Amino acid sequence: MAARLVYSAICSLDGYVADDEGGFEWSAPDEEVHAFVNALSAGVGTYLLGRRMYDVLSVWDEPAMAEHPAPAMREFAELWRAADKVVFSRSLSSVDAPRTTLVRDFDAEVVRRQKAEADRDLAVGGPGLAGQAIAAGLVDEYHLFVNPVLVGGGLRALPDGVRLGLSLVEERRFAGGVVMLRYAPA
């Protein structure tokens, strides 16, 4: 059985992962949401990341994260370190994190082969890279964590110019007002 490619995004109610100033502090998950994300992430063997998402997530490689006081943060640091990472960037000259490879250009056929050969799921992170994967028909599941906030503009979670029918597979409400919506292509 082929692995799935999953796109997860923590976004505002109006569909942005960052506001028009690049801020995303409003999206920091609480312990309950973080524990749920960890459970979803446990099946991920490889993260496909755009450069900006790699910059944001590389904090999980820092030794202090393994000793973070919040259990969900420590657990995600372990999950992150155990997974392979592929960073798609034309601007980075190198990556120095463990289990991390730098690739210059997104190639849908290479990702299609990775999915077919993988024994664990792949996750695509960052809306730019995810948009390319979505447009190529590679994304098998969408996990949207919708926060109860409107930010009015910024970096969109989902790409423009793609029309795709989806089926709601799961929904979950969290105490802090976040709602997780899991979709699969119809």
C-alpha cells in the first residue's frame, strides 16, 4: 500500500496561516491541540517543506525542545527528530539539520515515487509547496486546524486557481475554540 501525502495547516477562520505582517502567534496550539497534532504526526516518516516552513519548524531540532516543560512539545520534538525532512529551496545554500536533505525544485513525479515507495506517510508543510502538491493531485488528506480568529489578509493556507471536490472525513472541536477538519479528495 502506498503512503499518503498529508497537508496540515493551522489557519485563521478566514483561511490564512500568517497575517499580512507575517505573524502567526495567534495560531500557537494549546496542549490539547498539540497532543492531537502529535497523534496525527506519529505516522509521518518524511516531511516535505518549503524554505519558510523549514525555518519555522527547525526549532524542533534544538536540544532545549527535548526538555521543554510541556509534554506535547517534548513529544513533537521526538517525532520531528525521528522523521526525514526534504527542504525545497532555491535560496538556501545548505541545510545542516540531521535527517534533512535540500532539493532545489519540486518535481511531482519524484514525490509520486516517494509516496509509492514509502512505508510511512509523508507530510507537506508550507502553503506554497503544498499548493504545488495540491495542483499536481498528490495530496491525499487535508488537516485544517481552524482558529477562532479573523486576520483579514496574509498568507493563504490553500492555493488560488485549484478546483477540487473534497469529502469531510472527520471533524473535531477543541476546548479553546479550534476546530479540526479532515478532508480527502472526493
